[in-house]
Amino acid sequence: MKPPESFLKVIRREPTPVTAIDLKTLSEVYDEREIYLSIYVGDYDPSIRHIRKRLSTIMDAVEGKVKENLIESVEMAKEYIYGRPLPRERGRAIFVSAEESLLHVYPLAVEVEPMVVLDTSPFLLPLAKLRDD
């Protein structure tokens, strides 16, 4: 399912409780192609190194339209991927798809494992696990 127009851009400017993130609507977003990039930033400096390496690996593994969308998605979210943490922010979840004009940025008050996933839908498992804790 394509994301609803009103759901395309969500950018939080302060740490967000995991329970305030609309995981249900995010979980309904889907495409048959791998167009959704999910990035989890944890402890800032080690996370950024991991994210750069993982993005490079994924870039090398994809081609054509998927690669174009990936490049555009990274560009669209660059300031949120590499931006310094906000006060009280311990992690960040970013979901982006240039093809769908979707950008969600959630600063978190809890730390997450750094992760980069390119898939047919936003990768929500880390947030779902945090919500269960």
C-alpha cells in the first residue's frame, strides 16, 4: 500500500517516545520493489561509521532504478542521517523513500543498534521490540 498523502512527511524535532510512533500505519506501507530505506542511528560516532559502510555495501549490490531511488533517498535524508544528536536524543529512526516522497525522522530517548535496511517496506522490528519492553 502506498502511504497516505498526510503520512508522507513526519519529522520530529525532539526525542519521541516509541509509543508515539504510528507503527500500525508504517507497517501498512509496502511496495513490491525495494524502495524503503530504514536507518537506525545509535551511539553517534560508531553508528555513523557503520551506516556509511553499510550504505556503501548496499549501493554496490543494487543497480538500475533501485540504485537511483537509494541515492535520492539518502540525499533526501542526509541532514537527518548525519546530523548531530539533539539534546536528550540517544538514538534515531529514519524511514525514507524518494520514489514515494516519504520521509519520517524520529529522534529517540533510547539507544538503538545502528542498522541500515533496504526493503519493500519500512523495517520496524527494532521499534516494535522497544515498544514491547
